[in-house]
Amino acid sequence: MAQIGTMHHFAIFISDMQRSEKFYASILENLGYAQGQRTKDESIPGHMPDVEDSFIIWTGSGGAISICSANPNLPNKSHDMYSPGLHHIAMAAGSREQVDDFAEHLKKIGAGVFLGNPFCSLLNPVVTSQ
């Protein structure tokens, strides 16, 4: 039985499924998540009939993470991390070496990495897509 308050899943709406799948698969599989369900979710507002998969989920010890195709008809095409809404998600690491290895992996796949601000621990690099 799950402990109340633990994360079950979170979903990220994306603008380009093919590009985003490669990016998130590389990150999540490096963290021990396994890709599972791929589906065309016609219940998502703005569902795109010409997209093969509109929903992909990865599962791991920290719950589940999914990417979903965003509604292309909405005016907001990008997200600014300092606008209202999600700012970041932090994942735990057992050592500084794990953090450094993961940061190197992120750089190899073209993800931007920065160490945050004075309120953030240096053990928590932040991922930004480029």
C-alpha cells in the first residue's frame, strides 16, 4: 500500500513528441526508469490524430513520469521557468559522484545544466532543454 503523500506520477506536456521522447528516454533510463505504455490518448484536449503516440510513460522506484503531446492550438507555445507553473523537479542522488556523472550525461545529450542559485545545494544541477 502506498504511503500517503508519496509521488504517484507527474506528466509533462511537450510540443515535439519525437524530439522529447529521445531526450526524456535518455534521462529517465539513465535514472533507472523503464519505458512502458505508449498510446494515442484521444482524451487529451487538442489530440492530434496524425501523431502516432501522444502519451508515453516511464516507471521506476520514484513513481511514474509521462510525456504527453500538448494542444498545438493553444497560444502559449513555451514555458518560462519563472512564470507561474512548474519551476523544477528534483531527483535524489546518493553521492556527489552520481550527480557529476549524471551532469556529464546531460551535457552529452545537449541538455543545459546549471547549478542554481544560493538557495540551491550544489548537489542539485538543474536540467534545461536547449
